[in-house]
Amino acid sequence: MSQNLVVIMSDQHRRSALGCYGHPVVETPALDALAQCGTRFSRGYCNAPICVPSRASMATGLHINEVSAWDNAAPYRGQRRSFMHRAQDTKRETVSIGKLHFRNTEDDVGFDQQILPMHVVNGTGTFTSLLRNPLPTVQTAGDLLRNAGAGASPYAAYDQSICDAAVDWLENRSADDAPFLLFVSFTNPHPPYLAEQELFDIYMSRDLAEPNVRDAAHLDHQTLQNLRTYFDIDLDALSAEQIKSITAAYYANITALDRRIGKVLDALRNSQVGDETHIIYTSDHGEALGTHGLYGKCSLLEPSVGVPLIMAGPDMPYGKTVNTPAQLLDIYPTVLDLFDATPQPLDKRRRGRSLRQIAQEPSTQRPIVAQQHCAGATSGVYGVTEGRWKYICTPDADPLLFDLLKDPTESQNLHGTPELAQTEASLLNEIRKVADPVATDIACKQSQMERIVATGGYEAITQTPNAGFTPAPS
């Protein structure tokens, strides 16, 4: 079994935006090299496409309805044991460096030490994400699009401090020290869409494919319209130059992220513990980047719910691509597997599987379920894919069905096709194994309404400034 594990996480990195995932423009040499000496999961998914719920789900190995992590105002506080707790059980030292987006540093979330932590604002998070009827419009989110370009982002400076701290921590690690779990979590390429001038100019000078903002028959689907309302996305108001600037800044921030990850990986390789350490790279959710007329996160379409997932280390297949769908829920059982943790009764509730074990097997189909209950969702939105088919449903709109094999860009909704009725029924059943769509929606809305009332009501929340992103720690 492995002595150590380094989990490197980014924020809002869509699955397709890496060289090793086939992107023709984005430069990610460090992550490409990691994939070449390890295993790349071609179909990685988050289980909730928004920061706070996704991170709570990943930490606990539970779906967000199982841990009541409904929205960006319901941060993880240690209410269910995390994979960090289980690492502590095996006498590993557990350390985080960077963004966590949990409640605060005082809660027992499973880390012995938190270095440069970012948690939700005021320990409560973004109450605007609770508001669903009527949906508010977060103008600052639209401003992030309209102001994209070259510039100094507070996240760039924060990420550099995270990189420096991680390098320092690894360089000072001795083979005589206790085995460890190190969680290094960056904020890029999460908006603001501002990038350092050098990298921004490089991508602006290139021929960047325009997003298929209107290339789908279901663009007026209510779930997508709701997201445009909430995130203040006015496609007609964005010029071609602004759209290119958004894309160039996003790609530039990915390359900047890759350079910092490269320094962390170099420090690990040059340390005394590199040969005894597994590495996982992933992100908490993706980024729409204009596809389907969307920007940002919160959709259950592939650009938003799909994440990169790479694992390397002792006994991991070298240069292998695994097509079995994988998910952030799989990190919890992966930690148990790598550290040979003694099984506990509550571990059986976790629905994930060890990535190390999946990597040793032939690729196969496997259902992955995700949910969204806030920030532009008037009712709960549920999605499932088992490899080929993607099914999305909500109590207040017609379902969406896509054949990802023939239609990877999800441009043709096949819902209602008579010969696919059984396929739809089977996929809906997979969702119901995780959460009853109607009952879960009711439970979530009750929790959110209680917090809205406790906070002072709808008007009080809408009158509170919303920066559009969590400020970096000073």
C-alpha cells in the first residue's frame, strides 16, 4: 500500500481543456506529463457542479443530499467523516494548502494543519445562491464576462503563495517523517477572467474556436434559461472580441496553473518521499465557456459537470487511458485503498470505488449521478450518465436525453424518442437510487427557506453585495 498521497485540486477546470485530453490549443505540459506516467480517466465527473457542495461531497464520499450540502451557503463542517479523517485513522499526517471552501478553520474536518486556507465568506457562504423564486440576477457575474482580459487577478497571487508553500512543505519532508496526505488546492482557472499579460497575449494571438453558443436545438430549455438569468449572461451583448477575451483569459489561467503544478510535482520528485507517493489531479467542477449559451458552472451538461482526473504513483498503470466513468466520490474509497484503512460500517454507505482498482480493470459502463439545487436552479436538477447516455431531469421542466457516443457536444435532445423510452426509464431509476427527485427537492427547499428567513428574507439577501467570487485570503 502507498505511504503517501498528494491530491492536487483546481477550481472550474473543464475536462477538455488539457493537452492530454486532446485540446488543440491549451498548453498543459506538467499535467500532460503526469498523465503520461500514470493513468488518465477520460470520463471524470463531479457530483455537484458548484464549489461548496462539490467539495463537501468529495470530502465525505457522499452525495450532497446525503450530507445536506445543498448550496454555497451550506459548507462542510465535519458533519460526516471525511477521507481526511480516515487518513488520520491510519496515522497519516493530514495537511491542506490553499482553498477548501469549508465553513472555517475551527471545525474538525480531518486536517491536522491548514496552511493558507480559503473558506466561505463569514463562515456562512453566499446566501444569494439560496434564492430560487424569483431567481435573482447576479450582475457581478456578468461583469466578470464583460471585463475579461489581461490584468492582475487576486487569485493569481493567492495561487502563487499556495505553490510556494507546497514546494516548501515537500522540500522539507524527510523519509523519517510520518506518512502523509497532502491536499494542495488552487483557485485558478475560476473567474475573474483576468490573466497575466504574457499568457493572455499568447492565446489572443491564436485562432481560438468560437463556442457553439447557439448550436443546439434545446438552448431555450428552462434549466439553461434560468442559468443565464442568474449569472447575467446576455449573449447578444457580448462582442466577438469579448468572447475571445474570455476564452483567452481562461486558457491563460490554465497554463499558469499548470506551471505552478509543475513546480509542486518537481518538488515531490526531488524529495525523499517521491517514490512512495501517489498523486491525484482533479477539479471541483468544469466551466461552460460559452457552449450552450452558458458561462460558468452549475449546469449538468458535460462542460460544467465534467472534470479532469489523473492518478499516478506506485503500481498505477503507466500511460493508460481508462474510459470507465469516474467521479469525485471515488477519492474517498481510493484513500481507504491506498492506506489499507480498517473498514468501518459507515464506509459501506459510500458509493464510490477506488480509482486504483478501476484503473486495473477493463473499461466498462458505470452510472454517475450529479445534482444541482441552487444558483440558477428553480427546482432540483438531476443528471446521470453511464458512459453512452446522459439523462437530465427536474420537477419543473421536460427531461433532456443525449447520446454522448454520437453527439458528444449534447446538441440533440432525444427525450421522447419512442424507441428510447426504456433507456430513459433505466437512467431515471439510477437517479432514484441516489435521491427521489421530488422528495429531495422539497427537503432542500425547506432547508433553504429556513436559512433565508433566518438571514432576514429575500430582500435583505439581494441587497447584500455579491462579489461574484470568494475573495482570496489577505
